Amino acid sequence: MTRAEVEPDSQAQAPAARPLRDWQRRALTKYLTRRPKDFLAVATPGAGKTVFGLRVAAELLADRTVESLTIVAPTEHLKHQWAASASLAGIPIDPNFTNSMGATSRDYRGVAVTYAQVAAHPSLHRVRTEQRKTLVILDEIHHGGDAKSWGEAVREAFTPATRRLSLTGTPFRSDDSPIPFIEYEPDGAGFLRSKADHTYGYADALRDGVVRPVIFLAYSGEASWRTSAGEEFTARLGEPLTAEQTARAWRTALDPAGEWIPAVLGAADTRLTQLRNGGVPDAGGLVIASDHTTAKAYAKILERMTGDEPTLVLSDDPKASGRIQEFSDSDTRWLVAVRMVSEGVDVPRLAVGVYATSASTPLFFAQAIGRYVRARRPGETASVFLPSVPVLLDLASQLEAERDHVLGKPHRENDAWDDQLLADANRTKDEPGEDEKAYTSLGASAELDQVIFDGSSFGTAAFAGSAEEEEYLGLPGLLEPDQVRALLRQRQSQQLDERSKAAAERKPEPPKPPQPQSVQERLAALRKELNALVGMAHHRTGKPHGLIHGELRRACGGPPTAMATVEQLEERIATLRSW
């Protein structure tokens, strides 16, 4: 017999030496008091779900409640990451187990597999689960609902388990696929809502100093494109448009051949330099791209800009896990990736991000932002640069909101569009989709539109010029959340005062004859003014940008902003001012 079989207690003692965070201790006490067959722990990305899961495993192995451990993770990289953490905790786990092997060395206490691996041969994993008393840890369990076949496979494979521990940072989905082994209960509104046994949200973790506060810098600008029919369109990024128009304006901004991406990457690199010089010398940056082609182009732009070659990680690269680990252990400034680091990957030094993808589901956004929030020392903050698009602004403003998975509730109108964007972001091929063939990007400008922190928007009134933008990019590298909030408010107040004073002191100039404005110039100016007013209304009322635009359309009538006439825009501006 191996030492692991003879001395299970000694193998399980290592995790006890590592101090648990308060939430982990409370959740562990709750678990050990009840010892349920199924337990769902929801903890924000970066809070330490892995440590909690391994501590539960150690306790159950030590008292012989279970004899074996199976860890199920979303990706190959994550199952190796789990195995490495388990090894440090004194629990040897085989991450190289394959379905063709059927068994592993008895020196291991268990295996780490992926959901796809389980779905490929559920009966094999059921037999393994039945052979020994098994604890199954289902990491990011919401993936169990990714496809009907996956959910069925997970149920078939692990129904015989002695214990099941489900972990997730995002227990919500935009569809009605039930998550296996999760309890749903009526919510009083006629729907079924997922029920967690222990929840530790981002707001809780931020209060406890477990995660970093995130400062969002939203960049707007004029985007222009030409359709396959030869028609040219121009819209301000972030205006409430149709799904098709928003997608085209958004993707035009993300085009590496335009002006928007180089400007935003340059601002993000300036912020990264400030962090490195201001107390976080190893701070790293991550650009999340939509596909391989743009990821490679972004990497070239950063190399020309900084003189350093970024680490490039593509989703079909067999060496992707190694590249991520090398970046984590190195001093390289930038990592550019498609989807490998959108969930669960632990690179604690990431502190600056560029959200350069068109994916906009709450699930993808929460997991992506989770890459930047892992706190290491007091005062660290994360800075995330993103397109000024209403759906992203709303998600950024609601970062601290807790969500559950709801069954039977009508989906948001743009869920199907969001799901398609997510599929585009997760593509491993570079073939253009139908939408890319239907239009050609002509270019997009970039300007800082607003800064979002702690649910509050510090809008265009304070950050409309390059001087104001430089002031933000130069914020100190180490600041506590209340210091960030106070400094942003102070700077906004100072800038508004300075502008008012300058306007009062400015000598009146003799009136100039009015310069004729083209229709295009007039429309662009009115759209910009309307969006600025909507941003201020959002800051004042807390209402999402899209909701304010919708209320204006209902009050005044007319089409979306991009198709509105000068008269319709002027009416909406006057109406909003009267509100």
C-alpha cells in the first residue's frame, strides 16, 4: 500500500497550516456542521475558492468520509492549476488522466478532468465514482449547463458520488439550462432561482480587502463604416443603436487598423507605467481580444509602442498553459489573449486590462474582470479600459451586484446577440463571420468618455480633455478604495471649478459671423451633447444609459439616436434638460 493509503490523516494535514480567510472559515464551519451531500459555494473571482475546496477535501479525506477526489474544471489549464494547488496542500492529484487510461497510479488521491472530458465518456467516470467513496469538486459549475449533453453527462457521471462540492464565481446564466446538482427554489415572482449554501460577493471581498477595487475607463469616439452596398454610416460609440449598428460601431473601434485601439492601448500602457513606478513594480497588463487575427495585431501594436514583445496566448495553442505560467513568473509588461484567461486563471500581478472584445454577457464580463482583482497587498487597484458601450457601462456600474441563475424568466432582448458575441469571442478559427463580410471599417477616433468607480460615474464634464485624461492616468499606484473615491471626486470638483473660473475670466470676444455647419457636423455635435447629458443623468439618478435613452424616445418619439434628425435630437436635449 502507498503512504497515501496508510496515512490519509498525515496527507490531509498540510492545508490546515495555511490560515483561512474569514469567509472560508465560515463556509467550512457551515459545511462541516451540516455535512450535506451537495454544497454550493459562490465566491467572487479572486476570493480563494480553490483553497476552500481543497480544505473541504482534506477534512473529508482525513476522517475517511471519502477515499478519492475528482476535480472537474472548465479548461485544461485550470485542471493543471488545481493539481498544482492540491499538491501544495498535500493532496496528490493526477491532471494528466485521460479517458483512454481508465485508471491512474495509486500514489494519487484522485484526478483532475475537464467538463468536456466527462461529456465524452460519462459512463467511464460513473464507474470510477462508484468504485470508491468519492468527493467531486465541480469548479465553475455553471459550465455544467453549457450544453444539454454536458449537463446530462455530469449528472450521469457523478450522481453516485458520496459528496459533491460545487464552486463558482458566477452562478448565473442567460439561458434556461439548469445547472446540475444545484437547488432551485421559487423566488415569489413565478420563477425558479438558484440557491447557494454560502455566498461571498465582490462587495464583501472588497470590504475585507480580499480583492482589489476596479476603476473603469470608458473610451468613446466616432466610428465610421461602409456596408457591402456602398452606404457609409457614422455613429458615436456607445449610442443606443440597433444590435447590428452597435456591433458594427463596436467592432470598428476594435479594428487594429484604426485609431481607437492604438490610442486606448497607449493610455493603458501609460497607466501600467505609473503603477510600476508607484509601488507595484511587477504590475502586468492583459488585453482580451475577440479572435486570433486581432490578438496578433494588438501584440504588434504594443511591441512597437513599448519596445517589448508581449506574451501572446491563443486558444488553440498547445503551449498556452505554459505561456501563461511564464508570464505570471516573469516581468513582461503585457499579455494578449483571446479566451485562455477569461476564467479562473490565476495571474495575481495583472493590474491593468483592456477589454478589446465584443462579448457582453454578464457571465463573460464578470469572469474577464475577475482576472484583475486578485489582491496581494493593501492599496493595489485595478484599471480596466473598455469601449463606452451602454451594456458594458451598466455591467461596470453593477460590478458589486449579486446575481443568481433564474429559470423561466424572459431573456433580455439582446441575449441572443450577446450569445453570438460570446461565441465570436471564443472562436478558435480566424474565418470572418457573416457580419464581418457585410461591412468594412473606415476608422474610429478615441476619447475618454467617463470613469466608473464603486458604481459611480465621473463623466465627460471632468474628463473631456487630454490634460484631464493625463491626470487620471497619473493617479498614485497604491491607494485604498476610499482614497480613490475621494481623489476622483476632488479632481472632478477642481476641474469643474477651474473651467467655470476660466469661463468667467475670459474676455468677451467680438461676435463672429456664424460659420456654416454641414448636416454631418451638426448631427455629430448634437449626438455628442446628448450623450454627455445622458452620462450626467446616469451619474445623478443611477439609471442605466440605455434606459435614459429609451425614456427620451418614448417621450419625444422618433428612431434611435444614430438615425434621428437634427430637430429630433434638439428636442431630446431640451427634454432631458427639463428633467
